[in-house]
Amino acid sequence: MTKHVKTGQELYLSTIDDNNEVSTQKVYVIDHNHSSIYFGYSKYDRKNPYLKVKASGSFPSFWQPNILDFGYLSDDQEFSKQWEKEVKERSHYKKEISHRISKLFFDN
């Protein structure tokens, strides 16, 4: 994958907050090698070891800077909209299932 990535290329970093809201930021490839892509918020940022993605497949690539946060790095600007739709559907189904389980236990 990294052979298709170019230094300076625009990518999109999609992250999710505690309210299941997805936000997207434009980021730039600062450096890349056979196993990682380093990115920054400006084309001229310095290489930061915390802003890297293991490049083991195609985009979107999973990014987890710490135990609590995560996101995806993608070359497709529309990826965040699709991901947000899936998150909202999953949240809806989880609430529905919880409601039905509670109803089963408490209505009998």
C-alpha cells in the first residue's frame, strides 16, 4: 500500500467522540516506509512518532493513538459519512436490543 502513497498527499482522518459523532480532518502524508505512514496536520509538519499508521492493507487504515481514542485514515473524503451512518445504526440496534431484553425480564 505505501508504494501508492506520496509525501504531501492529502488524506482524511476520521475520529469518533463520546457521543458517537464522527469528525473528519484533512491531514497530509509527511513520510512513509514499507510498514508505516506518518501524517501531520500541515504539509510542512515534522515527523511525529505518535501520528503514524501501520500500513498493512488498503485504506481505510485503523489508527489508535492511545487506549481510549481511535479513528481511521482514508484517502476517500466520503468514508466518514459512511462510517457515521454505520455507527448510528449500530447504536440504534444496541438500544433496541437492550430495550427488548429489559422488557422480557421486567414484564414477566
